[in-house]
Amino acid sequence: MQHRKQRYCRPLTVLVYIFFFYIILCCLFSLLLYSLNERIVRIQETTAGFATRSIENFFPICVDDLLVKQYYHFEKWARRIFNTDRVLISKKRKGSSCRLLHYTVKRAVTCIDVLHQESVTKTRRLSKLSFVFMGDSRIRQQFYNFLKLIPDYDRSTEPLQIPKLWTPFHGDVDVYSSVLSLQVSFKWRPIINETVLEMIRQWSISDQSKKPNLLFLGMEVYHMMQQYGADFQLYSKRLNELAPILGQLASASRVIWLNQYPTVEFYGSNDAYNTKIHSEKVHHYNTAARQILKNFNDIHIWDSSNPLAEEYVRGCSIFFERENPIPQFIKTGPDQFINNKPYINCLDYIHTGYVALSRATQLLYNDICNKKLYQN
């Protein structure tokens, strides 16, 4: 009887041993795979780091003509938006390329310090740097994205509080920093009128210390709206009046006119085509602005970021998000800066998305700072 029990127990014991042996093998195999994967990741990181260092060592830093689309293949660069490659290929000289820098807060602060010292030397006064963004909500987007790289050492904002409303805030915003000797302002001026003409005229005839160091502006979209006349001829007339005054200011300050971005072609949630503000009309106004402003060499027309906006519009036609827009302004505390929505929703047909705008801001910092920091 006992012999029979032992005979039945032996196969069971063997099965148990086989089972445990199988588990041990699986654990060892998993450990081996994990170790191999870690080695592959380290190799990839090393290779990527080597490739990045190779690019940095091989290509010079871009220092000129970064706002003008005709000088580099910005279309190819815009399509590599999620790639770490920041190389621009020149259109003018075959085989000639340069590399963009990725601006961080630290690098932006270094640039501001250099620009401030240059301004003090030029004016012989300890005045603040003044950067002014002037226009409608599209320019306000650029203003907010520019400020993302300005650290909050002692930053103060006026107005301190903007109500959390569904209706947009149409007003001026000023940001100050005594530590950085910097003032960055947004002026709500959606149309070219006597107020705009007089403000720029006063800057153009004032002392150097009272002029903005940088004026970034663009006024087109509101001129297309019925409540503001929707009159292209009036827009051309007003811009012709503004251009010589702007040209006079540009001889002493950096003046950048934004070439307006294309729009998403469907309006809101009803899938109807835009009829008041659309890409074809925007292009028509852009062409007129270029014809008028080209006579003033010191006015820089920024169109190199347009391929980024075009890629965003193309993406919206493929991956169209249908969500309700969130409030445009959010107060985050008594000492905090006011944030605006990132405009990542294709339902908002007029405002370009956050990713494209962030890349455009990097272009702007490269244009403003690279020559001052790295040309020598």
C-alpha cells in the first residue's frame, strides 16, 4: 500500500519541480530582457547625445534673416516640429545651413542682460528695456508666449486682476521687472486709427530712452469685420499713413510686423466655411501690407513662422478637436501672472495652436538674441 502511494506521488513531485523550474527560467529570461533593454536605451541615449553634439559642432549658430521665409527652408523645418533637429537649410547658398538654439529661461535672461547693457551704452541712461506688442488677440498670443521665458523674480502685472469671463478682455497689459530692468507691454490696438498713428508718432520723435526697444505689431483681422467697416481700401489708406511714421521709428527701434497666419477654414461647431475672415482674405491683406511696408527697409516683416501655422491648420483638417473653449483669462493668485488659454482647440478658427506658437516664439528669441550673444 505504501509502495503504491509513493508510486503515485512521484509524478506529482516531478510536476512541482518542473513548474518551479519553469518559473525560475521565466524570471531569469525577464531579467535578461530587462538588462538588455537598459543597455539598448543607454546606447540610444549616447548615440542621440553624440548626434546632437555633432550637429552643434558642425553647424554655426543662425544669426541673420530668421524672420524672413525666403532665406531658409522653413517649410521643411516646420514639418520636423517634433524632431530635435534644429538645423535650417539656406535657400541662398547651396549646402549652407545653420542651427537654431533652444531658448530657456536662463538663456533668455542672459540675452535681456546684454540688450539692457547695450541700451544703457546707447542712451547713456539707466532706463528699462521696453518691449511693446501692439495689435489684436493674435498679437496678444505672441505677447503671452514671449513672457513664458521671462522669470518671475519680482515681476508685477497691471492690471493685477482680469475677471474670469467668457467674453474676451480688450485692454492693455503691462509687465514689469526691476531686477531685469525690463517692461513688456501689450497694447490692445486692433485697427489702425488716429490713436495708433499718434502713439507711434510720439515715439518716433521722443528721446531714445523713451522709445520702445522692440515694437512687435500687426493689425489686419479686425479690418475685415463688418462692425469695423470691412473696407480693404480704407485699410490700405490707413496703412499708407502709418508706414512712414513706423519707418521713422524703425530707424531707432526694432520694428517687426507680423505677417498674419492662415485660419482654420471651418467655423465653430457648425462645419460652415468662414466667409468673413478666411485664409484667402488674410493672404490678400498680407500682400497689401508687404507692398506698402517694403519701401521702408528698417521695418521687418515676419513671415518665417507661417509654415508652422500652415502645419497647424493642416493638422486641424486631419485631427479636428471638438471641445468647448475655456475662459480666455484666468487669475492664478495676487502675485501671479495672468494666464490665457493655449488655443489648442481647432474649434477656435482664428488663433493658432500652442505648439506652433511656442516654436514661433523660439524663432523670435533666436532672431533677437543670437547675433548679440554668439556672433563673435
